[in-house]
Amino acid sequence: MKARKLGRAAIAVTGAAGLVALAAAGATAATSQSTRPPLKLVAGSIDVTLDNIQDYGVDLDLGTHVVAGNGPIEVRATRATYSSPVVATQYVNGKPTRQLPKGLVTDFSGLGKFLHVTLTDASGKKVLEKDQSVCLNGEGSRTRPDAPATSPYPDGCTANPFTQGAVWGLQTGWSSRTFGDEAPVQLADGKYKATVTVNKGYRDFFKIGAKDASVNLNVTVQKSDTCLRGCFGGAKKAAASSVAPKPNATRPTGKASVPKGPKPDLRPVPAWGIVAAPGDEGTPDADKDFLQFSATVWNAGPSPLVLDGFRRQGKDLMDAYQYFYDANGKQVGYQNTGTLEWDGRPGHNHWHFTDFARYSLLNAKQTEVVRSQKEAFCLAATDSIDYTVKNANWHPFNTDLHTACGDHGSLSVREVLDVGSGDTYEQSLPGQSFDITNLANGTYYVQVAANPENRLYESNTKNNVALRQVILGGAKHHRTVKVLPVGVITTP
């Protein structure tokens, strides 16, 4: 299964129209381009209404945005290894210029603690004070007519615990909404005054003047029975679908070949999202215990993994072909690389490429004791893992199951794993997890292996295995699992 911000808090003026109006008003005070600040905090409206949802709280979406001035703002964040800290660097014209001060960016969720928010009630008493992170790749749009029509930067900031590199950018004259997928706050219904300010570290780094770094708002919090953002913990954002590249109309012709030149490099990250749980009640697995996990295999490039499947007449089977490209992106070869099979089970209903990855549970001696039944996959670029690698595609194709996997009537499909992106499966079904019912407590390893049968052609096959150490404990239907960290990454 694959899963990947829904809705918005109600505000008096929202979206591009409110922001453009505000920016246009501000432009009257700045009659020349030279007076535009590199980065500015603006609000869609000074009057904001927030919904207070029972048993959930209030999304502190105050309708504020950051706007780039006469040039784009670009930051790239990387870590050398899983034991290394995240380092963020500003880029200008594609070249690194200076690092952000230590402590500002600590993960890949964006510019940490970029904003400081203070709320006071009608009596002037401070009732809330908190920092907010900002993703430059957040929801945004052009704010003036001379701004470029499109933005080259990726959509959103990654949530994969094993991301290694990210690119965040704000196009010239474009905005980015500052509110992200944050936990709700608890506020009583009523009237408030809010002050939103860019924190000093970022003001100094981006050279944002005081008048451009703060806004004051009138806030009304009102009771609402409507759930706006996937309440009770929030919903994961669905990766934005792009139009899938169409497969070739027919099978490739001519002599198959695997030419020299760029090829994909498939790499697994250590397993994550690991939990122990009993089988679902009322199913044949109700008397069993399972170790569930998420697994990601990504393409480090420098070439995309492109597969076409062509159906065998009258059969639920397709022959799969991998295509090869030169440094200019021209197709220069192909080779048969196995098959795609139709999976009609509930929750699937699409075509799977066989032998893309293999999941095994190893004992303390790293010998396989259980193998997951999941060995066929619909390839889709669900996660950005490292958008700083050579030829990374910041707007990948096939970002969800609907763009890549076809239906039962399909005669052909194309599945693509672009450079820099990973394909994540969340192992929540019994068939996609390990049956640990009869396993003794102790140390084990979750092994994720990419391209296990070497059916796919890669530039490097020596980095195709990742391990995550776990310790099983407890008793039947009350099994526990301790997940050991990988370097500085403690996400279980």
C-alpha cells in the first residue's frame, strides 16, 4: 500500500487574489525594483477566522506568505551520511554561495523555526507563543505580472526519515504559504491579536528589514463542526499527480542491447515505520502476530528507470522492457527485464513489476527466517530522497498509483522511477509484513533488497541492500518491538 494537506482554515481573504492585491498595494510604496526586499512576509488579509473543531483544536493557519523579491531564493539541504547533521546552503544562479547558520535547519521539513507567532486575547493577556517552520516549496503562486509564469522548484518538503538531500526554492516574485502540516493548537473561541515575525537568524541571513519581517492580524476563533484537514492527527498529503508519460504503442523492435552510458542506481533505505501488531479480528490472520514496516527504494541516477509493459494476448501478464538513454536523454537501447503481473486484490487492482525489491527478516546471525510475500510493485515516485544528485527530476512523473499502474483492461503501461525519488510501500497488510507468531524474542534485522534477481540494469549493484536492527519482545498478541537508530535517525 502507498499513502501520501487537505483543506485550509477559513480566512477572510485567501489564495492568490488576496495576496496579489496586497502585493499590488505594497508596490505603490516601492516604485522601483531596487526597493524590493529579497524576502518579505505578507498576509492575505489582516482579518482571519479560524475554525475550532471539537476533539481536534485549531489549525494555526494565519494566511501569511513569504514573497521573493527581484531574484529567486534557493536553499539546498544535504547530509553526508545518516550519522551527519543536515547542512543547508543558499544557492545563487545554480552555485553554492553561503551556508545557513548552524541550528536554523536541522531536518528536511524546511526552514526550521522561521516564524514566531504570538497571540493575545481581548484583555491583552498572552495566550499562545510558538515558532513555525516554513517550506519554501509550499503552496504558492505569482504575486505580480512581471514574475515568471512557472517555478522550477519541487512541490512540498519531504517527510521520509531517510531523505539525504532536498532542494527548496521560491521563484522570483512568487509566494509560498507559510503554514504547513502542523499539529493543531488549543484555543478558546473568541477574539485575538496575532503578531507574526520572521525570527532574527533568518532576518539577518536573508537581510529582511523590520518592516518586511512582521505582520499584525485580527483573529477570530469560532466553533466549527467541520473537519478541514483530516482531523485526529491529520492526513498525509497525496503526492501531486502529473500526467504519466505514455508507453510506446508497440513493443520495441530491432536488436535488444544494453549500451554503455548512464543507468539508474537503485538504493534501498533502512526500513522505517516499524510496529508489531496482531492480525485483524475476523480474518484468517486474527490468531497471528505481524511485524509491519515501510520500505523505500530510490533511484540515485544519473538516469531514470523507465519500464514499459506489453500485455500477452488474453493473459494477466505483461512483458517488461527497460529503456536506456544517453547523456542528452535520447533513447539508445532496450532490454527485456521480466514481467508485470495483474494484482486484483482489494487495495491493489493494478499492474505490478515483479522482482523490484525483496523484504526479509533475518535472525541475529543475519540468516533469513521469514520472507515477506510482497515481491511485486507498481513503481511510482512517492518520496523525494535526494534532489541534489546529478540529473534529479524535481517534478517527477508517476507520483501516485493512478498515473502509473493501469487497470485490468490496459494493453500496456509505463512505470517510471525518476532520479532523486523513491518508491515507498507502507506495509500494513498481512501479506506485506512478516509473520512473527512463532518467532522467539530477540534480535533481528529487517532487510530491504533492491533488484534482488538483477533483472534490472543498473550502474551499481553493490549498494542494493539495507538493514534495520530490531529487538522483538513480549508475548502472543502483545508483541513488542524496539527499533534501533541508524546514525542520528531515531525514527522507528
